[in-house]
Amino acid sequence: MQKQVIEYAGVPVGIAIPDRDQLRFIAVKYHVIGLDDRRFGSVEELRNTIRSHLSERQHLAA
């Protein structure tokens, strides 16, 4: 595993860094700060969580 930039809708929102056989997410955008420092089993899992997180925020704002 390597460190990699994580994007949402073409905008970088954080980085994923290897941490004990998982990926630790470091948020760089406020709208995903609630996911900062969480660990994920894969980039796919992380991206799905970001998608769900932002979808929930949009519903709350409506």
C-alpha cells in the first residue's frame, strides 16, 4: 500500500496512508473532517464512506 490522494467529484478531499494493514484517512477539506483519522480496509471502502457521508450532509442541509 502507498500513500494516495483521495478525490471526490474531482476535488482532493484527503489522503490515505498505510497504517497497520489498513488505510488511515487524513481529511484536508472541512466537509469530510468527520472522517478524519478513521481507518479503512481499502480505498473502495473509503470512497464509499465519503460518498455516504456527503450524501447524509446534503440531506441534513435540505
